[in-house]
Amino acid sequence: MGDDITAEALEVDLLAGGVDLLDLYRGGLSYRRLCALVTHLPDDAAVWSAHRPGGRYSTVELLLVALERRITVL
């Protein structure tokens, strides 16, 4: 999920909720809070739609992929 389409969609979703993704790099947003916000995005969020052409992946499946990638980085 590390592509430009995903990043833009996530940024749009967060901005709609009043959260600036740049705050992560400025120190105003923790990774824990970002993960909580992403986990609880609605099913019709732009980030899920970006990877669900025709309903191919569920929100849970996308979260599992993101979790696997984070664990791999550790």
C-alpha cells in the first residue's frame, strides 16, 4: 500500500477529518494515533476505494496487508 494513489487517498480521508498527515513528520501526530484513525475509517473511505476495484479487497484484508508490511519492516 505504499504507492502514490494510496498516499493521496489516505491524505484526503485524514484531511476530511481535520487531521493533517504532515503532522506525523512535524511531531504533532503519533504513529499510534494515525493507526487508530486509519483503522476506524469508514468503509467508503477513499483509501479503501483506491484498492477495491469492484470490491476486490475488504477493509480487513487491506489492514492485514498494512500490518504485515509494518511487521516486516521491524
